Amino acid sequence: MRLILFLFLFFSSFALAQVNPKPAQRDAYLQNPVKNQPQKSKPAQKVRIIHADEIIKDPAQYDGNQYLKGNVQIEHQGSILSADEVIRYEEENFIRAIGNVKLQNSDGSVITSSEMEYDGNTQKGVAKKNVVLTDPKGTIIKTETMYYDRVSNQAYYNTGGTIFDGKSTTYAKTATYFLTTRTIDLTGRVKIVDKDYTLEGDNVVQNQNTNIVTINGYTTITNNKNPKNRIITEKGTHNMNTKESFLTKNSRIYYNDKILTGDEMYYNQLTGFGKATGNVTLDDPLEKRYIKGGYGEIFEKKDSSMMTKSPYAVKILEKDSIYFASEKILSYQKPDTADITKKKSYLRAFKKARIYKSDAQGRADSIAFNETDGILHMYTDPILWSGEKQVTGDKIEAYFNTETENIDSLKVIGNGLAIAKVDSLNLIDEFHQVKGNLMTVYYEGKDIKQIKVIGNAQSITYADDYNEKTKVNERIGITLSSCGIIGALFEENKVQIISCSIGATDETYPMSMIAPEKKKFPDFNWNTKDRIRKWQDILVDSPNNEEIKYEPNDALYNKVKEAEDKEKAKEEAKKPKRVRK
């Protein structure tokens, strides 16, 4: 009786197993849809068996579900799946494939893997182990687990993978591939490598049709041969074919040991041309110099740059700095003619150029500065101030001592004129003046010490004598000198003519005997309106200072002149007057 009961229960269980196979244990991605979703108007097309060497249904295998073995081929909605073995969950329209799995989709894309699950109702699937997706144009994606959706025609992985398009290889933690548009949304730590450059970022979108990468988040693009040359940005696009980058947020371009930044930037890594707009800065740490402006261009292969829209440059020295401003500023490097393995750096400022240094300030139509040798050229109407002294001419050359960072000397070529206020503490209209064809100005520390003039040399200097009784300087008069060569020595408020040779004439006039018009040369041009007093003054064309009004010191001359005029009037009165009859 017990044996009969056992056999009855066994065969009942077997029969129930044949009638009610267990549902599939699906990947979470393929779980049944949530309840209360709208029903489809048409039932999904069933997965169809094309071929199998064996079709088996064994209650002891795969929970009683049908399975196929040997050269299995399954068709669904135009796609063909082949595998060594397939378990078919007929009621769920669901299959699980094992061994040498290959899904050939109707759009031409192919997925291969060791295992695969596929839901015929949702047309979604999961491929696992050694997954390879190849799109119709040859892009290959490799990963360990891939989720795909045939309806939206997209594939996704989050287990790390590689993407190869024939030109570059992409590594990413997570990727979503939209096969219709051939765009790949990459997140995690992304790396795209080709033969020349490496792109690394946290969130980028790669278009396989255009090979343009859209950047969202911190990203670097590095030159493989010269890693110091690189791009850093948080937003923009990069064309992997043309190597052109359009950058729009927190971007920097590193090239030739220089750094370009701006609000919006463009850079071509093949030609080396770049441009930036907005708050543009070009920093050169090796030269200790930076340039700022509203628009800038760089030429990497020529090692040159240009800045416009209110540009200014700052050369940082150990104890001081030099500031430049103009309508346009150029910087470039050229091989040293004495040693071609070295380069010299140059800076040029065009149109309404201004310069500021603590011991010298100047203006000219253009300025050229050899930063390496410390030689500065000022062209067209140059004017240079140093303390309460002013130098002008057709052209001025300034020679810097690169060790002390001070000016050693000036050379004024053509119509040189040096002016110094006799006493900077008062507003009396008195100025020492030295002029000539070729002028050399020598500095001692930060002050002008000596001037040598060659060719048509002339000077107007005020002579004083120290009174031992009153302990004050008393004015002797004004000395007018003219000769072929003049040497002048500046000491405090005094100018001493220490040499005057070749056709020399020298005459001192007491203050009562010299007319006001002889106290200044015809080309006297003391300029306080445009005088640069602080570095910020270079940021405008002119600080437009209020002109200083000086008081004339002609009382003695006027008194003498008045007396002479009265004497002349008396003499004229004594002369007999002719009366017409």
C-alpha cells in the first residue's frame, strides 16, 4: 500500500512538472514589467526556432523548460540568435543562450558572448562573459556584461569596457551606445587614446559618425609625444579627426611651457593655432611674464602670440615688475644667433604703447623689448620719465642690467632732449635742459646721473652758489652752452656741465638779464598731463592728469626791463619834436 502511494505521488509530481515548468530566473534588467502598465494592443511576436540538432524537454533539466542543443538558431523580429544551447521559456517568450552566442540584428550590428538572456516581449537582452558588440561600420565594444534594447536600439554596460573604432581606443567604466545615431555616452573614468593624443574625462559623449567628443566635466587632452602640451577643460567639444577643440568652461591650453586661458577658446592641435575670447590670459612661467586682454591668438609652431582688446603685459622681476600696454601686444621667441640651441624672448607693443617700472615710465607709438638681453626700443614720439626728469627724442633705447633689474643707460637717437625740474618741491617754472643729435643717458641706481650729447649739443642750466653766511643757495643766473659735445652731471637738483668741447660757447646770464623766452628751448615739451604715476595708468590711453601750472620767476628781469623802458621813454621825451608848418 505504501509503495502504491509513493508511486502515485511521484508520477503526479512528474506530470505536474511537465505541465507547469518553472518561470525563468531573469537578470534584474529583464524583470517582468511592473503592474498597472498599459497593455500592448498586439501580442508580442513569439521567438521562433529555425534549427537545432536536438529539442529536449526534460523535467529534470532547466525546471522542465524546453531546451535546444547543437547549432541552435532562433529568429525574432528579423534578428537571428545562434548558440550551442538555448533554454526556451515558451510561456514568457524568453530564452537563455549558452556557449558561442551570437546575435545578428536586423540593423547589421552583431553581439557575441558566452551567455545571453533575451525577452521577446520587450526585445531587451543581457549578454554576459566576453561580450563583443560590432556595429555595421566596424566600431567594436568589448565588456563583461552588456544590456541591450532592440526597440530603442541601444546598448549599455557598467562593468568597464573598451571601444575600438579603427583609429582610437576608448576605455570607460560605463557606456551607453545609441546605435541609430552612433553616439556613445561615456561616464566613470573615461580614456580615449589614439596614436597622437589621449583624452581623459569623467563624462563625455563620443559620436562615431563625426568622431567628435562632447565634453561635460573635468577633462584633459594630452599630447602623447610631449605630455606637457595638453588641454584642460570642463565643457566643450573635441574632434578626434581634425584635432580641433572648442572649449567653453574653465579651460586651459598648455603649449611650449606656456598657458592660455579664456572664457571661450579654440585650439587646433595639428596646426598649433589657438584663440581665446573674454578674460584671456597668456602665462609664460619660464619668462616670468603674463599677458592679459579680451582676445588672444597663439601660434605654437612659430612660438608666438598676439593679444588685443585692451591688452597689457606684466614682466615679473625679482624686486620689481615691468608693465606694458597698447592696442596690440605680440610675444615671440627666436633662436639665439650666437647659440641656436637657445632662444631669445621678445615682446612688442603696437599703437599708443605705454610702459611702467618703478624707476622709469614711458610712452611711444610702439615699444619692442628684448626680454632675454634686457634691451627696450621706443619708436615714434617716445617720452620717458625717470623721477622728476624727462627724456624725449626720435627714438629711445633703454638698456637694463639683468642682474640688478635697473636701467643702466638710455640712448636717444635724433633730437634728444632731457629736462629736469630745478626744484621738484616747488612750482616755479625752472627747468634744466640738455639737447642734441645723439644722447646717452647713464643711470646710477634708479636715478639719472650723467648725460653725454654728441652733435649740435646745447644746454640751459641754472647756476646756484652756496652762501656760507645764510646757509642757503643763491641763484647766480642761467648758463647757455653750445658745443659739439656736452657732458652733464646730475646731482640732486643741480646740473653741472662737466665738459663742452668742439666749437664751445658758454655764457652765464644773471636772472635780471635773461628774457623768459630764452629760458627754454623752442621744442621744450614738459608733459604732466600724460605722465604715468602708477602701473594702473597704463590701462588707459592717457591718465589725463590735470596740467601743473608753474609760476614764472621773471620778477628781476621784469623790474630791470621796466626800468629800461622808463629810461628809454625819458630819452625819447628829451629828443626835439619836429613840428609840421
